[in-house]
Amino acid sequence: MADVAEIAHEEIEDVEFPDDSHATSTGISNPKLAMWVYLASDALLFGGLISTYLIYKNRPGEIPGLSGSPVRISELFDIPFTSMTTFILLMSSLTMVMSVTSAMRNDQVRMRLWLGTTALLGALFLGGQIYEFTVFVSEGLGYTSNVSSSAFYTLTGFHGVHVAVGILMLVAMLGMSLRQRIHAEAVEVIGLYWHFVDIVWVVIFTIVYLIP
Amino acid sequence: MNENDTDAGHFGKEDPGSEPEKSSGGESAVAAPPSPVVASSAGDDPDVDGRHMGHLDAGHTHGPTDGQYFTIFWVLFALTALEVSTYFWESWFGEGDAVRRVGVTVLLIIMVIKFFLIAGFFMHLRFDSALVRRVFIFGLIVAMVIYTVAMSAMNIWTDNGNPWFDDPPPPITTTTVPEAN
């Protein structure tokens, strides 16, 4: 009798939550909803940083009372190099989504393979960004050289930190998957974060690097 | 049923009616079952019998397939290549205001398309609950409105580099009034 009641209860749950969500009032699991809310707030952060760059990009060394370098940071951009790192980040989005689908099919081996590839591509992108920063600094344009360089380094640096945090999460998940079975939703939530980082770069690459 | 049983049931088991090629080559299909819990519980535990299966599990797909993900990637790749090409447009087509304006317009359109392709398909926003779509789009719209207002307040659209965010004063125009005889 108790078994019948239990099965009936589960059937009711099926109707209310036919998807993979837990029994929440929103019908979406709490970690996933929390990640979406975080991403919405992160959009505000990056919106502020991009706006700041747009406001200051044409004002190198022109603040009265400050002796900034007259060189604009955009004069030092190496577009072919940055395009290559952009393609690398784009590829990492594909490998991330493949990792999520592998996890949902419970294919743990492929999930680990794609997670590792994503982390590797992310590290390559980050290496490219560090190299780019090094070149700019060697050209004489550091973080405090002028307002346009400060705005640029803050924006792209924040994005780089996001990539670094994403790599840490991917590596941590990879390590955990070697010891225990990983819940597919955990991979999906990290995937959301990773794709958002890619989306932000799509905007930065266009607005900061390509639009004159 | 223990904790692991529930987890295994969440995404852990192939649908008995699913196509076999969906899992071919994977650990769950070729080698031993991915976890002993899944193998032992198949068929006799209603909680594991597909009740909480993921929405991309074989037989329950209402998102893109692997092939579609690759297609979207190649579209994104081509769009990015087109974006990068605009950097060379002035050397190909000659410098000019028209080339620059067309380039900027194309760049902004491509940026929006790429944005929604990644958000819609890779982030699964097109196939997910309407609530997450609303949360994300709300954040996006709020960000765009706030920063458009902020940038407008600092004369970003008309200013050409004045450090104090003021437009240059309008040119003084004088009119000569003819003397009356």
C-alpha cells in the first residue's frame, strides 16, 4: 500500500516537473536559476566597464593636472593576433557544449575529454591575453599611463579573470569526475558561465577592437 | 533508495526506446555501464527509470543535436571571419566615410547575431524555461538602458575627446545688419 502511495506521489511529481528540475516553486533547479541571476548581474558589471572604455577611449593623456601618455591604446592593437585568440575562445564554447551533452548522456569519458579540451583552450586564450598585455606594457602603455589604457586594462582584465575562474571550475570538475560521477546539471551550470564569458568577449572584440 | 540512486536517475540512464547510435562510442554503450548504480537499478526502480532524465537524453531531445551544434559553430566561425575582414576593408576598398559607416553597421549586426546564437543555442535559452529567458533579458535590457543613459549624459555621441565631457561651445555666428539710410 505504501509502495502504491509512493508511486502515485512520483507520478504527480512527473506531471508537475516533467523536466530535470527539482521540486522548486519556479520549476527550475536552484543552482541553475542562481547562475542565470548571477549572469544577469554580471551583464551589468561588464556593461559598466564597456561604457567606461567607450567614454575614455578617445581621451588619452588629456585630463588637466595629470600627465598621461598621449598614445591611444587602440593604436597598439594587433587585430590578427586577437582574432586568433577570439577563434580559440569560440572553439572552447563548442567543446563546452559537447561536454554538457556528453554529461547528459552519462558519457563520463567524453565529458572529461571535452572538459579538459575546454580548459586547455581557455588557458590558450588567457595566455594570448597575457602576451598582448606584455606587448602593450613593453610599448610603454601600462595600467596608469592614461585613462584610455586604464579603462582598457580594467575591462579586458576583468574578462581575463572571468576566464581564469572558469578554467579553475573546469579543472575542479574534471578532478572531481575522476573520483565520483558528476551530475549533468553541474556541468550545465558551469557551461552557462563559460558561454557567457564567450558572449562578453564577442561584445568586447567588436566594440573595443574592431570598431575604430 | 540511497542518494546515489537519485543522482543516477537524474541523467543516468539511456532511454530503452532510444536510438542506439545516440550513445555509440561512449562509455555507457561500449564499455561497462557508467556506474554500478545505474546498471543495478535498471528496470526495477521507478525513480531511476527515466523519471528525471535530462532533456538531451536520447529519445527526449528537444534541444539541438551534436550536428546542429557543429553547424552553429561553423556559422559563428564564418561570422567572426567576416567581422575580422572589416578591419581590412579600408585597405581593400579605400578609405572613406562610407566604408567606415558600412563596416561599423555590419560589425554591430554580426555582434547581435553572434550574441543571440550563443545565448539561444549554446546556453539553451531557446529551449529552456521562460523564467530564465526573462531573468537574462531583463538584466540585459536594464544594463543597456542604464549605460545608454549614462553615456548620453557624458555626451559620448557628440563629444570628440573633450576631457570634461562637454561639447565644444557652438561657433559664434554674427550677422551684419544693413544700416538704415
